[in-house]
Amino acid sequence: MRVLVVGASGAIGRRLIPQLAERGHQVTGTSRSAANAGQLRSLGAEPAVLDVLDAGAVRATVAAARPDAIIYQATALSGQGYSRNMDRAFGPTNELRTTGTDNLLAAAREQGGPRFIAQSFAPFRYAHAGGPVKDENDPVLADPPPSTRQMFAAMAHIDQAVTAAGGIALRYGGFYGEEDAIVRAVRKRQMPLLGDGGGMMSFIHLEDAAAATVLALDADGPAIFNVTDDEPAPMRDWLPALAAAVGAKPPHHLPVWVGSLFMGKSLPMMTEARGASNAKAKKELGWTLRYPSWRQGFAAVYGG
């Protein structure tokens, strides 16, 4: 296929391009900066500069690429520090997930409706009721904490707009595979273990996320897939393991009432979150993970 990867210089995009090229796809990769052109070309893509918030530029880029498929991976999270106010931290990314998605879908319609795959997110989103692990048919939080409402609305927009257009939304787990805000916070002991540490998290190695994305090109939409590893885990398990893997001291352990003083209504995000099942993606995409669990992945990535 001719595949247009929007946001190709990001953490997923840099891993997507070689995997797409290896399977014989012709890749055009966009970035907001011309400085990334050399890197994208070396990975196997024809580079293009694009601000996805510019609707006219999006139409022109999509028309020039004539893609059989568009993979949307743009975020504004590179270099971002760890923050407890998700709406503030994710503000620019929320705009990419709403306006950017709409611009790309409109341009895709003008070009006859190529396959469309977009980055969504699984952790923290499923309703805090019932069992600890949820699948794509389970409801998401209807009333997220005040400091996360814009972020949740932006992710819901991707899911709804993309599937309404017949596309595929990939609800990725928490990425790992390179130094990021969470790892930096763990190194500095800025991420405490709260209460009994029972809040669930689902992770995914960046290479495994890219592999699932490539396989999704052959899937029929509309569809939503959780792209997570095999072991959703409570914070009391994964956080100390991550600290050990990166050579940090164990995380501080705070009672819930102390956590509520600085997290307020966002506290349930850390203490009551549900995990996400990857059964659908493994079955329907024929996806095999390099790192079935964060246990092997953390050790392999950070333990060297």
C-alpha cells in the first residue's frame, strides 16, 4: 500500500516506518519540522512537512501522497515533564486529537476514503466498576475527574470520529521503550505508591505497538482495539519493578488521605483504574508480542 504516516517522527512513527517498509509498503512520513527529513528518509519514508492543524496543508499533503491508508500518530508529548494536571499537560495533544483528526478525516474523504488508523489510549479510561480488566465493549468513565475532562473528551473524539468514518482506533497501553516522563519521575522518586496500590495499568512496548499498527492495515473497520500487553497490573506491582529496573530507590508509599491532598478528585485515576484486555487484538490481528509482559520488557529496556 501507499501509507501516509502523520506524526512519523514520534515514538511510534519512528518504529512504524521500518516495519511498514519491510512489508513492502511505500511510506510517506510527515513531521512538523523539516529538520526531521533526513531521519525519516533514513528510516525508509519519503518525508513531508505538515502542520496537521492547518486544514489546507492537510488537504494538499493527502492529495499529493494519494494514500491507500493513513496512520495518524501525531502528539505533542515529546520532552514533556510528569504532571498531575492532565488537561494542562495534554492541551496541545488534545487539539491534535480533535482538530487534527477532523482535518485528516475530511482530507481522506476528498481522496475517496483510504483506510484510516489513529492513535487512541486505554489506561485510566474504563469505568471503575466490575472486574479489574476491561475489553473494548466495556464502558469508559462517564464522569472523569475535572482536571482530565478535556483529555478524556479528546480521546473519545478520536474513537467516535474515526470509527464513524469506518476507520480503526487503537487504544494503546502506556508506552515504554525509551526515556519518558514517567521514567524520569520514577528516577527522582516523584511518583508515589498510593494506598494499597490497587489501581490497574496496562503497558505496551513501543515496538509491539508499532507491530500491531502495521497488522491493523489488513483489518476491516470500523473497529476499536486495545493494544496492550498480556499482563494488566496493579501499581503496587509495576511501580516498584520499574524503579528497580531503572536503578532508582523504591517509590515513596503514601496513604490515600495524603494522596488526596495533592491529587484531589483525580486520586481515583491512580487507585481505582482498570486494566485493558488485548484478547481482541491478538485474535483478530494475528498479533504476537515481543514482550508479552512489562516484567520482561522493563528488564530488557531499562535494566542494561
